[in-house]
Amino acid sequence: MKMPFKAGVWPIPKGRVKLPEPAVSDYIIPSTATASSENYIMAPDPTVTVSGDALTYSLDTTNKKITVKYVANKWSNSSDYVAITFPMDFTNILPSDTLILKFYAYNQRSDSRTLVQDGNGNTLLDIHNMTENVLKTYTVPVGDYAGTQTDIIIKVWDNCSSSSHSSSSSYNVMTVYYPEAGVRALNATDNDTSTIWHPSTTDPGKWIYIDAGAPKIISGVRIYWGSNVPNKFTVEVSTDATNWTPVYKQTIPPTPNAWQEIGFYATYARYIRIYLDDQGSDPVEIGEIQYYSSLVERVASEHGHGSGPEPWMRGANVRLRYVSKFANIQSRISSLQRDLQKSRTVNVKHVQELTGIVQDLKELVKLLHMS
Ligand SMILES: [Ca+2]
């Protein structure tokens, strides 16, 4: 049984670097994730109805979006809105699944409102004054609807009652994208432990990987497991998302609904994959994946590489370049010895060189014993 990494326990094999145990704040949330399957469902085409005459819409079934617009020189009141009804089929979703809603507000009025309801009139989201000119994504738990069908209704309003709208013929109010329900890999990198990625089946060999954005020296990963945890899993790293090297294996189930921190020898990688060797009886649930790199880079930087880490590659193992800074110590000592034998006197240059060698040796010893 392989136990999780504990700082100070592992010896340091030649050419490998052990780094200080990270604090929670040292972990980095990756911006993207990719998985072996993303079993989500896209909403079918909606029916759209207009209440009042201050708003109109265009339905784009190819790009899966609806654009709601103001009508020139009209103003609305509370009964003027566009209602977009998506007949959602949640038959195959799991209790942990979510509904993902996306909106883009263009020239949005400050008194606007967007309401999301289920088929029974229960409110799922009620957004006022949505941020303009930014794609906004909202995630709503829909586990209560698992195994059922229900409408998801999105109502776009303008509550303006006293002033006229733009004098241009019309301008965009709001683009509403078709909702998606189920699980996406990005659920594992949204900084919310309650939104979860899980594989579509319990077959062995399902996986999810995160992207650190660029190759970095990485020495740890932090996983938030949901209710269903694997019997066996492997953490792997890669620089190209094609060739994977295992850095950690576990053959006992981790604790459900909890973070697990896993440390490994510093390695040069961009992608970190959680490979599920044995899921057990239910699809494994992963709430978040974060990686540990910043302190590694800081250590490298503190040892003469201010521009960032520059690793030597030896397979998946890493030899930091700052080790090479000390590689010529032996030849410097030999050179100093030869010089001293030749001159038979000790001058300031000799003392300076000797001091420099001792300084570098001290630094090297400190680095190798770091824990
Ligand atoms: Ca999440």
C-alpha cells in the first residue's frame, strides 16, 4: 500500500528534488479541464413567446441561441417580457448534475431582469442588472429533477417604465444560450466543490486531466472527491496530453466528500491526469482538481533563476538547472589548489574564491536538505 506523500519522510533520490509541503493557498486552480466523457445534454429548441410589444427576439437554432431585443422607442412595464421555454429531459442525469446557463448582455439597461424557472414556477435564478458585454455563466443544481422531464423557462425583461429606448431601429438586450445539463469537465475547475464531473459509466480507464496552461515544475495535486470514490486511481503527468507518466498510485479508496492532497517529486509537466483504474460500483465523482507549482518556481527563482524554472529533462524526472550552478565546484577547488601551489602565497583573490566556493557549498547543502 502506497501512502500519500508526507514532507520529510521520503529520501531524495539522485537528481530529484523534494519541495516544502504546500499550504492550501499555494494550490492553483487551472482554467481548463478535459475528460474521457462529458455526458451532458443540450437543451432542445425552445418555444418562445412575447408578452407586450416592447421586446422582440430572434431564434438561432444553428448556433443554439436566442437574441432578445428592444423595439425602438417603446418602453416596457412589468408585463412586457420574452419567455423562452426549453422542454428539458433529465431522465439520465445524476443527483450531482448541474444546469449550465450562459448569457451575454449587450448594452443592457440597468433595470433589466432575467428570471429562470422550472415548469412548476419555482425560481432557479433571478438576475438583475447583468454585467454588460461579458459572457456570464451560471451553474444551477438540478439533481432534484433526476429521472424526470420538466420545462426550464427563461424570461427576459426590461422593467423600464418612464423613459424611451434607443432611437436606433433596435439594439440587443440579451443573448440567451441553450442550457446544458449534466456534467462537463469544467465542473472540476470552477472553484466550487459542489459542482462535479463524473464519468458516463463505471468502466475502468476513464480519466480527467487539467491544463496548467504552460509547462511548469509541478510537485503536487489536490483533489476534492465527491460521494463516490475510486478503489484505485493513478495521477499522471504529461507535457503534450498524449504521453503520460504516472507519478502517484493509490490502491485504497480516498475519503469521500473531502480534499485529498497528493505530493510527488518535482516534475516538468503541463497536464495532470486523474486516471480511474477501478471506479467501484458507481461513477466516481470529482468536485475540483488543483495543482501545486508556485512554490516550486519560487525556490528555483531563489536559486539563481529569476526568469523562472529551467529544468533538465530526464524522462519525467527533473533536474533543475540551478544544480548546474554548483557543477563546477570541483574544478574551482582544483584550480584554486593549483594556483596556491604555484604562487606559494595567499592573496585577496584566493580568499575571495575560497569564500565563494564555501558559500556555494553551503547553499547546495541547504537546498538538498530542504524539507
Ligand atoms: Ca467543481
